[in-house]
Amino acid sequence: MTQLMKAAKSGTKDGLEKTRIAVMRKVSFLHRKDVLGDSEEEDMGLLEVSVTDIKPPAPELGPMPEGLSPQQVVRRHILGSIVQSEGSYVESLKRVLQDYRNPLMEMEPKVLSARKCQAVFFRVKEILHCHSMFQIALSSRVAEWDATEKIGDLFVASFSKSMVLDVYSDYVNNFTNAMSIIKKACLTKPAFLEFLKRRQVCSPDRVTLYGLMVKPIQRFPQFILLLQDMLKNTPRGHPDRLSLQLALTELETLAEKLNEQKRLADQVAEIQQLTKSVSDRSSLNKLLTSGQRQLLLCETLTETVYGDRGQLIKSKERRVFLLSDMLVCANINFKPANHRGQLEISSLVPLGPKYVVKWNTALPQVQVVEVGQEGGSYDKDNVLIQHAGAKKASAAGQAQNKVYFGPPRLFQELQDLQKDLAVVEQITFLISTLHGTYQNLNMTVAQDWCLALQRLMRVKEEEIHSANKCRLRLLLPGKPDKSGRPISFMVVFITPNPLSKISWVNRLHLAKIGLREENQPGWLCPDEDKKSKAPFWCPILACCIPAFSSRGLSLQLGALVHSPVSCPLLGFSAVSTSLPQGYLWVGGGQEGAGGQVEIFSLNRPSPRTVKSFPLAAPVLCMEYIPEPEEGESGDESHVATDPSATVHPTICLGLRDGSILVYGSVDTGTQCLATCRSPGLQPVLCLRHNPFHLFAGLQDGTLAAYPRTSGGVPWDLESPPVCLTVGPGPIRTLLSLEDAVWASCGPRVTVVDATSLQTQQSFEAHQDETVSVAHMVKAGSGVWMAFSSGSSIRLFHTETLEHLQEINIATRTTFLLPGQKHLCVTSLLICQGLLWVGTDQGVIVLLPVPRLEGIPKITGKGMVSLNGHCGPVAFLAVATSILAPDILRSDQEEAEGPRAEEDKADGQAPEPAPAPVSHVGRELTRKKGILLQYRLRSTAHLPGPLLSVREPPADGSALEHSEEDGSIYEMADDPDVWVRSRPCTRDAHRKEICSVAIISGGQGYRNFGSAPGGSGRPAPCGETDSALLIWQVPLTL
């Protein structure tokens, strides 16, 4: 270090550089790990790690012994897949070094400098070294497989080392830079391009260099899939099961970290590429280079321009960037000097496009407008729509009866159908006054006309819905006109699929909420630099509302549940932006007095109270009971034949006076279906259910189990319940697992068999007899527990009951609550890979946990919310709803779905695919006409003569079935397609979209980031009033 300082003071730049490199070679902690540049003149001082060439013996699985169980056979096959996959991966790494790196380093004259070669193949040798060592250990384990059948501990030992994470992190972070160097070399050095082409042709599988180098990024997801298969075929009690779960956790954690680093690297690369297209002096350049903005979403969309009749005039691809506070649209510019050469290069390495910024606007000024929902959302007179070839834009409100965006014409056609239906209904009334009886002119035929028109209206509604699925309409601010009046303009993008549009609408909505004062910042990530860096996926505080409408009463919160109810009135964008559909039931009461239940509707932009009713005693707990799945409840044949016996979703309430109330949760109805009293009128502290029983944890340590029935009420509350004494103290919490129920009493947890209700075993969760287990939540193969006192939470294995980890929450909150010595955990919740922890100081801590079937160990530092309560966090609850699968169906999927094959198998003609929107085509359809027919195939069976000016055919067939009639009646045989609210079995395989919100309840609202007396948004409720904080999570797509 002294030499370095002397060189800095008196030496030249070259001498300083040489001294710096020399010092780095001597001092290990100064070794460079940053991403390398691509300047040839600059010597970066890269230190090459010498790795001995290791030739491990190839793992070979011996012949299969006789007498193996089916699971053992499957496990051997999975092990063989692991061996084969790892061998192929190691060979790919060797090819990168032997076929590409080494020849390039030894080539004379060099087509790529040594420094650039080191930058391109950065950390490949180290990755090969890690996997060569793993292959040696794998060979040893495979040789003794039939004796031990263990492999999970090998994965834990090999991939839990920090060296593996460091090496792969360096590789992932450098990957974009490596591809950039290769791309530039291909464009500027024909010899290098010829070298890559020659190597690809000579390779046995014709895999490109890019295909080989992307394999390390894909390696751990492949491992995870193989271990998941192995775990599924490893029975409980097997010596390898816990090791496999731990291995799955290690690999998932490693993959998540690498994915996040890859996402950040791609984000930086995209912003850098965008910045290059902006002038250095522009304000946008300063905003992009400030480093204060996150790239939330970036995608190539198709901008469309329509004519005054709704016809598509032109379309062009744009690159749209959603930053944390602005929206940027850029042209994609591909102008290579040699187009053929560009194609050759793109086949070897992906080429990034060049951008030319078209427009950018502040995010709060961007508005999503759905077709047909323009209502009062904006002033149409101030909206300009630019047409292709037009010299000036026209106002949307100037030309009435003209439609500019294609789909609005569908609304006009729908209105025409409504008018026609009114006329046909009048005709039907006149037909009812006829004195004669005619075969094809009677009330049956007229009513069939009405039904057919109603069906056409449903079809038109589906077309309107489909038109919105991939069409993203944005209202943007423009320059004011000559009079100074603000003018907006509309931009229409076509997204690649419905999923993409949902993602854009959802992220735009959440990004706007994220700009509110309470979310700037909303979370703190404590690190060495004490900086506030909230990831893009962090929950956003959407609103804070009073928990009870009657503020005069000091009601204490007890519990909250979410009753999901699908609302068909919500539009496409509303579904993408609203909170999870349904209703929140909030229960509480006064100590020594009555209770109250407040019901909030989430089917609006903001929650609002829809009903409130009193109870005889305070509510202590709630449990939402969904509809039983097929095979879960009672006699299925009885339920199917007796409509009154259908079991609907219900909500169970446990009160302080020992009452258990069962309410129907259909919309806002609050019908009490059943009620009972607990044994000994003991207060009901907790409720949980499984497919067979409703469990109630009582104050005196009794666990009461009420069996399921097949009637309209899901539980038999009239008969005495099955009671089991768990301990002398109160049962503070219950946890329902697949085959057992965990009940806590004091510091011990008792495991009860879910079917026989027999005690299996019990274990001590805390060594202090005065401490009780207060909260339990499950994730993967572990259960996190919090206690009645103390700031620690503990993790236990669900199968072996082993204590695996302990975390002190107080260390995460010391910088937010300095001087706070005593902290207690008051609530727990696990949702979407995040463990929410509520404390008695009103602070909420967020900790990352694995999502898969492994052990939910906490490895990250987590985040602390700056939005909390003035008092203890009474509860943390989750609201979820699944969006309808048909939202994901694009027009092409609907047209090319499996229905043609199904109809062909049934002997029916396949339905024609919907024709594209065409003015000429629609005119032809109008001239041809539509045969109004719904249920009737023929009127021959109706009484009376056939009214016709033509003679009946010789074969006696009905006239209405001639070929020249346009018809849509093949659709009548498949009502699932056209009846909106009826589920269709062929959509069951589609991915679901999950909308999630997290609700915390506590005393008042507090922002821990605002200074005392500072100016902030007014709190929606007082410090002593019970309040609900609702966080919205980005849609899980």
C-alpha cells in the first residue's frame, strides 16, 4: 500500500498503473472482480486463476438390483438423468474453453485481443472447476447408490459454498458485456465472424457459442426440476428426504439471487442502450443517467393507426419502457451496413437494436382508456387522434357517428341488435293476436327469434371483450393549442398476448401508486451503506381505511378474512388494477361488551363499507370455508340431486362468549346458517378447518372438532363435538396441515391426526415454560413460530419436528426504532415467498423465504416498512382472487383451439374461425343475412300449414335449411363457448392470474419515515382508532 501511495504522488500514469497491478498481485483482497470493459488500450489488470485440469471418472450407475419398489426404480432413473445432465453440462463448458477460448488466445495474428478474450470467457474456468469437483463427488455417490440412496447432502455441500455464488454472480453480471464484445467483433472483424461460423459447422450438434454460454444461466433451474422429481418419489422417513429439501432450498435461493442479478444487469443494459439514443444535453438524458430510476417493464409493442371507418391503416413496432416515474416510447432502428452480414451475425449471437426516442411523458399524466369505457374519464373534445396520411389531427368529438379505433364499431352493432330485439318483441306480440295456426309463423318461432337475437348480443359482447384483450390504449398529454387549452392524444398499442396487456395495465397502476408520498420510500432495506433500495416487486401501500364505521366506539380488532367473489361487472383494466375481488370481513368488539362485524367491498377502485352488524360478544377469530372440492364432502350423489344440499362458501366466527357462528358468504348476504356453543362456554380463541372437520381451540386447552356434513351447512354443529385435551392452558393458535393439525398450548405443540383425531406426538417449541406459542404459519416443509414474548421467531420441520433456524426480528428494526430494547412479535403471515412479521411497536418486517417444497430458511436481510401502526399489529391477512382463465385467451387461440378436433370427433362440422374485421366482409354478411334460429332446427313438427310462395321440395325437407342461408347454429351445440359465466373444461389447463393484497390491522396509522411535525398526507383515521393498511402486490403472471 505504501508503494501505491508513493506512485500516486510522484509517478507517471503508466508507473502508477504498473504499481497498482503489482500490488494487486501481492494482496489478495485487492483482486478485481468488477465487469471488464472493451477498450483495447486499457490494461485492466485481470488476474487469471490457474485451475488444474481435472478429469473425473465418468459416473456410472450399476445394473438395477432385483426386488426394488416402484419408487426406488423411479429414483434410479432420476439419478441417471442427473448424471447425464451434469455430464452434458461439463462437456459444454469444456467446449467453450477448448473450441473457442484457447484457440482465440493462441491464434496469430489475433482476431480478438487477449484482454477481450478474458472478458468474454470470464469465470468459465472457475465454473468448470466447481462442476468438475461436483462430478467427482457424484461419481462416488453413484457407485454406492444401492446401499445408501442419498444425494441431497451432496448438493447441499457442493452448492451452498459462497465461492459458487461468487463465480456464477460474476459470470451472470458479465454475460451482457460478453455478448456485446462478441457482437462488436462480429461487425468489425470478418475473421472473427468466420471463426465462429467454422466452429459451429464443425460441432456435432451445431450449437452456437451463444447457445453454449447461456447454459450456466439455465443450469440451476434444471437442477431444481430434477430434485423436485426426486423429492416427489422419496417417501417420508427416508434418510435422504430432509437433505433433498435442504438442497432444493439452497438451489432455489441461489437461482433467485442469480435471476435478480441477471434482471438488474439487463435493466442497466436496456437503460444504457436507451440513453445512447438521447442527446447528451437533453433533460431525458440527465434523468436516465441519474441512477434514481428503476426499469419496471420493457417490451416491444405494435403501435397501430386506424382510419375514420375503423380500418387498420398501418402498424409499426415500438420499444416501450416503463420506468418508476415515466413512460418512454422509442422507434426500433435496424439499419446495418450489410444486411446479409447482420443476419449471419444474428444467427450466432443476439443483436440488440438501436433506439430512437419518439416521446416520453411523466407517469402520473398517463391514463389507460378501455374501449367502451370512456364514460367521463376524459374530455373527448380535447383528445386528438392522428390518422395516417392526415396533415393534421382531428378531435375525437368533432365527427359524430365516426369510429376511429376499430372495436367501437362493435358497440354500434350491439346497439343495433338491441333495437332489432325490441322490434322483434313487438312482432312477437302481434303474432300472438293471429287467429290462424301456421307452421312457421307462430309464438314458438317468434320466441326462437328473440332467443337467437339475445344470443347474437352475447356473441357481440364476447367480440368486444376480445377486442380489448390485446389492445392497450394510452391517453397522453400533448402540447396546448393556440388558445392555451390543454390537448391530449391517444396512442394504441397491440400487445403480443392478453397476458402482456394485463401486465402493462397492472404495472402502470402500481407505478402511479408508488409515486405517492407514503411510498417514497415505502420500504427500507438495511445494508452496509444504509441506503433505501426497495426492489421493483415490493408491495405498494394502496390505502389506509378505518376498520369500523362507528368511530365513537373504541372497538378492538379481533380478526379478518377475505371472501373471494367474482364480479362480472369489472372490465378488463379494472380486473388488472383493482384489489382482489370479493369482500373483507373484519371482526372485533369491546372488552366486556358486544362485538361487531364490518364488511368491505373490494369490487371498487377503493374499499368501501357495504354492511355492518352487531354481535353479542367480541369476535376473537374467523375462518373462511370455501366450497368443498370434488370428493371432499359426504354423499356426492345426494348433493347432486338435492339443490338445497349444495354447500356454498361460508365464514365461521368464534366469539368470546363461546359461540361459534356460521354465515353464508354469498355477496353481501349475512344470513346466519348455524350457531352453537363451545363445550363449557369457553372462549373460542382460534378456528381452523380441513376437508373433514372444523377445529376450535378453546380457552381451557380443549380442541373441539366438528365433523363435516353433506347438507347446506358444512359442519354438524348440533351434535356434541369430539373433544381432545391438549394442555392446561389456552390453545393460542392452530395450524392445519395435509394430514395433521398442530395445536399450541403453552410452549408445547401437539400434533393431532387429521382423520382419526388421535394425538400423534408433541414437542417443545420453547424452553421457557412461561412463554406460549402464539402464531404458526407454514411454507414448504417448515413451520415458522412466534411466541407470546420475545422478538425471535423459530423454524421447525413439518416431518421430523426438528428445530432448524432462529431469527431475531429486533436486529432488523434497530435503525428504525433506536433505543428500543424490548420488541415482541404479534402476527405472522407467509405469502408468495415473503414472511410478514408484525410487532407490538407497529413495525412490519418483510423477510424472503423460498417458495418451493424445500425448507423455508431465511437467508436475506429483508425489508422494513415505513408505513405501520401506532400500536401492536393485531393481525396480518391475505386477500387473493383468481382471474378468469378466458381473459388469457387471445383471438388466435380462440380461432385455432382444439374445438375443431373435438367437433370432428363428434361428427360435426368444425366452426369457421372468426373473420378479421373488414368493412367489405361485414357488408357481404349483411346482404347474405342471418337465419334467426336458436333451439328450433325445423318447424316441420309444428301444427299448421307452411307459409310459403314456393312449392315444398319433393323430399319434404324444410325450406329454412337451404345452403344459401347464413347460419351460426353450429355454435348452439357448444353453449360453453357463448354462455359467459359457465366454466369450460378445456380452459382448465390454462395458467391462472393471481391477484394478491396484504392487509394489516392495528391501532391507527404511522409513517416511520416522516419527521415529527413534518408535512405529510393527513392520516385517514386517528391514532387511537382501529385501522387497516392494504398493500397491493404485482400480479403473479
